[in-house]
Amino acid sequence: MPIAAVDYNHVRLTVSDIAVSKKFYDDVFGFEVAFELPPNPDVDTKEALGFLFGGVIYKFAGGLLGLRPTAPSDDTFGEDRAGLDHLSFSVASMQDLHDAAALLDTLGIEHEPVKDLGDAGMAILEFRDPDNIALEIAGPNS
């Protein structure tokens, strides 16, 4: 009998520089922080939050998104290797996609134009994070 999964729980991305990645995800998405190692933690706090590996876990309506700063500084993401291809977040409308593109422009983040996927019933906005991880915003095209 297959596993009776009802939804995904979280995704954790391996990043090379937590300060750079955290600023990017804070600026772009503004998710609430669920767990983060505080500055100058005591031994008990370090032990309790050891699963973060010095990173952060965000909470949003769709689940949890973690950033784990364990990649070498010269490493970058590649969707053509085994593993993740891209990570897509949902928005409610085509206007939200255009608003997201405007925000990325304001932040100086390169992105593709909003693409209408026609009969698929959706449109997407593609861009990359500081580690070159492929990100997407998807919403209805009507």
C-alpha cells in the first residue's frame, strides 16, 4: 500500500551564504521566520537548534521553507543535475504575477517576463536566487 501523504511539509535549500540568501528571501517573499539561531546563542540553544546548521526556517501558508548554509562558497545550483529542478510558489492572480515582476525589478533581480501557458490554465514568472536556484511564481492565467 502506498504512503498516504496529504501534502508536502517542507523544502530545505542548501545555500552558500546564509546572510546573502536570508536577505534575498526576506526581501522577495517576506515569510515569517519559524526557527533561526539567534546571535551569540548559549550551548543549550545551539544544541536545541542544531538541526538548522546555522540556517533559518520560514513559515508560510504552503508549509515551511528552510535555508541550510552548508554549500561551498564556489558552488552553484544546476537543475540539470540529480535533485531539484525548480521551486514554484503560488499566487492568486495574474495581477499578483505582474506585481511580483515589478518587485523583482525594484530589487534589481533579473527575471523572465510573465509567461502565459495558455491551455494549462496558468502563467509563470521565473527567476533565480543568489545560489542560482531556479524559482518560479505561478498563478492562474485568467
